[in-house]
Amino acid sequence: MAAVGLENATAAARPQRPAIPFLPEVMLAALGIGAFFAFPNDLAFLARILITGLFVLSLSLVLGQAGIPTLGHSASMGTGAYAAGLFAIHVSQDPLAGLLAGGLAGGVIAVVTGALLLRTAHLTFVMLTIAVAQILYEIANQAAWLTGGDNGLSGISVDPILGVFGFDLYSRTSYLYALAVLMVSYFILRTIVDSPFGLTSRGIHSDPERMRALGCNTYRHLLIVFTIGGLFAGLAGALSAQVAQVVGLASLSFGTSGDALVMLIVGGSARLPGALVGTVVFMIVEHVAATVNPYHWLFIIGGLLIVTVLVLPGGLISVVDWVSARMPWRTFGRGARHG
Amino acid sequence: MNMLLSILVDGVSYGMILFIISIGLSITMGLMRVVNMAHGGFAMLGGFMAAAIMAWAGTRFEAALAAASVAVALISVPIERLLVRQVYGRHVLDQALLSIGLIYIIVAGANLLFGASITTLQIPHYLTGWVAIGNHTIPKYRLFVTVAGLIIVALLWVAIERTSFGVRIRAAVDNSAIAQTVGINTSQLYAIAFAVGAALAALGGIIGAQIMPMESTYALKYLVLMLAVVTVGGMGTVTGTFAAALLLGLANTAAIYLVPSMASVAFYIAMFLVLTLRPQGLFGRSL
């Protein structure tokens, strides 16, 4: 993992701008719109993939870039989801304002808990992130008057986006809405990762001692990364609340954090696209396998994890990189190394 | 008064089970610096194997207990040699993910063989019923679990503090590189410690099956619980793990009796408080 980080660091030291600006986002849009026309009957499921993709992307920033080993990332996502749901019910039905509310809530949870938790390290940190998410889960479960408890928070309805695009039964609007939010978020996250700020994050990931010796306030830096990650996780939660029109306790559960981690590792955590590759592969395989037998699905995912850790530490994205580096047109995708 | 006694009896026996299951995890973490999330899988393997032995071979509980524990120890050796050893010295995340992958496979396997419902482990007749102590009666089973826990903690204490094997273990926990240079075969030590830890987990899983029932998701369900005991106690210490297991067992049981709806919150809050005040755990050395 350290070797990958180092390679990234040297690549970023010599910035290679993409030949085409917004190339990754354009590719994302092309794939997304292609899927829109190819699978018109599965748009609800595809929208779920996009939302989960955004969540895993936020984890990629926190864990893949800065190396913060959180197993309670669902705390931000769930808080964002409940915040957006409550916002739509009690304050305003404007979807964009709801997104903002969810993102802010996720960020606030991250900054408050991160300030305390990031003073610890290793397994203690991992356990504390689990504890935070579980405590929030129980609070949401107990405060049924506010959150609906076990039954979930229902009755969420939002106005048409920008007053024009109303949500329809076939999830067309939700899908394109999720795609647009994902694209904008991807652009922001990619800019962060490619910036000196992102380089510092990878530096802390590779060697925190040395970064401290260089005069970097690693605690403050990690807290900022953790907060940005929480913000985007909250955004993903808000998106899911608006699209599904219901928020369940599962959005705060340990399983949600664990699944996201598996998707990230299988896809590859060193670069942002790995998060999306992992999400798409995981969710499609799960969708197919779970209809056969949910337990047999665990054989596949368990085997996938072991193989990834032992044989393919860079995840599936490293296979893509390996192949594309040997293609005649390899100069084409080069600028997008981090993004 | 009666409720206080009930909390004490249930909490202590619950803590003992947590201790027996988690101590192997604590030792391997202190010794190999490896996070083996699949440790609960050994407890689960033990429980299912004992149930299978009793059902198919018709042996007594005690024989099944011994056979299953030994079998789990034997199974754990190739797992350590072939899989877990690959991630020694790697990032904590790699270790966690490899062992989570292992859990998924164990869970899926248990489901395939035993189904998704609870598999009951029949305890012998002489452990059912009640025993009178003074004016109070307490369940024989809870007493048995508590005594078993005390015997194991005493045996472990003697083995680690008073034998030459224990000296080598402690040396390797303190500094494995130096232990190796003075001629301690750490690789062999790791395998033995791993196997003993696995056998103890199996033992705990079997005798604790009345408190933590055997089902195919066992290894996942109690994962956070075991990790909490180890981190709160401070990894690699027998006394720390013992104290943490009792503390968390009592906190959880007291909450179940007093404020049932907040029981799991109480557990996590207890863990949260200890870890924020003492990140290295109750008895752990500073990290």
C-alpha cells in the first residue's frame, strides 16, 4: 500500500493536466447516460448504485487517500439522510436545499466526532468509529417520535428539481439527478485529491511521522479530510432520502460501513475511480447472487476479499491501469491518473 | 438486593464467557500485531462441531467439548500458516479485510451445513437447575461458567508468568525482533499461541452457547463485542482482557436489568468512555 502511495505522490509532483478538461466527468456522464438508455427498467437500482458510489467515493478520500481506517462512516451518511428527510418534512421541500442540509449534517457529525477520535490511532480508532455509529443508530432507534424508529422515517416528498424536473414513477428524474450530483461531487473530490492538500493527505498515509517532522499538523489535516469525507457521505445520505423517500435505520448500521469498505477495497482505494468500479461490481454481483441465495453470496464476497488482499492489493482498478498502460492509445487516459 | 445479586451472577458469568472467547484474540494481537477479525469464527466452529459430534456420534457433552476444542486448534494451524501469516506486518486494514473475508466464508459454510436457525447445544443434566448459596439460589450453569472462567484465567496466568514458554511469549510480545535474535523461535511460538487461542475460543463458544446461542451469523454478530473486550482491556494482557470482559459484561447486564431499551447503548458508551480516556486500554502499555 505504501508503494502505491509513493507512486501516486511522484506522479502528482509532475502535474499532468488531462488533454481534455473534465475528461473523467465526461466519461462518467457518457457511461451514465448510456446506462440510462440501455436499462430503462432498472433505473431505480441504477440510481442506488450511483448513490452508494458517492458514499464509497467519500470513503475513498478518507481511507484511500489519507489512510484513516474508519468503520463507522455510516454515521455521516445516516445523519445526512435523517437530516435531509426531516428538512423536507418540517422545513422546505426544495431538493437542493435538502442536499445542503444533509451534507452539512454529515460534516458536522464528522468534525465533532473526528476532533475527539483522531487523537487516537490504530485499532482504538477503528473501535471508536464503530461505537459512534452504533450509538447514533441506537439514538435513531429510540427517538421514534422524531425518526420513526424501527419503521423508518417516511412521508418525505420533495419539489421538482429547480422547479422544473418532477420525480416520476420510473425513477428517470431520480437517476439523472443522482448522476448529476455524483458528477459534481466527483469533480470536487478529484480537484481536492490532485491539489497539494491531497498530496499532503497521501503523505500522511505513507508516513505520518515524517510528515510531522516536516512541520505538518497531521491532526488538523486529518480532521479536515475526515470532515470533507463526512460532508460527502452526508450528501449521499441526503440523496438516498430524497430518491427513496424513506430513511431506514440501516443507513446508520455497521453493515453499511462494512459493505462500503469492501466495495472500496475490491475496486481499489488508491485512486478515486476504484471506488466507482468497486461499487458497480459489488452491487451488480450482489443483486444477481442475492436472488439465488443470500448466504452463497457471502462465499463470493469473502473469497473476493481474500483474493484482493493477497493477490491484488491495488484492487480491480489496478487491472484496468495495467491493461491501459499496454494499449497503443495509453497517452489518452494518462492525465486522469488520480481522477 | 435480589436484583443486585442477579445482575452480579449474570454479569460475571457473561463476562467470563467473553473472556474465554476473546483472550486468544488479545494474545495474538499483542504477539503477532495482527487483527484477526475471524477469531469469533473459531468459537462458532467449536460450537457447531460439538453439536454435530453429540448428534451424530452420540457422545457425552464433555467428550464433545474436548474433541471439538482440539479439532478447532488443529484447523487453526493451516489457517495461520497459509492465510493469516501473509498479512503479518501489513497495514491493519489489510489484516482486517482478509479476516472479514474469512468470516464471510465461515458464516456461509455454517449456513450451508447447519441452516440459518439456532442450533441448540444440550448441556448435561447436572448443570441444569439451581444451587443454594446462603439464602439465595443461583443457576448451576452460571456458577459452572464462572468457575471455568476462573480456572482458565489462573492456568493462563501460571503459563505466562511462571513457565519458560510464558517467558518466551512475553519476550516476543515486548519485542519480537530482539526475541528472535536471542534464539526464540517466534514463528513456532505464533503457531502455538494461535492454536491455543483458537481452542480457548472453541471452549468458550461451547460452554457459552446458552448465553450466546449458536447460529450461522455468530462470528459476525459478536465480532464487535470481542474486539471491544480486547481494545478496552489493552491487547496482549491477560489481566486487562479479564477486567475488560467483566466490566463490559456487568455494564451490559446491569443495563438489561435496569434500562432494557438502552442496553446496547450502555455497552458502547462504556467502551467509548474507556477508550477516549485511555486509548491504550485499561491495562495496555502506551502505544
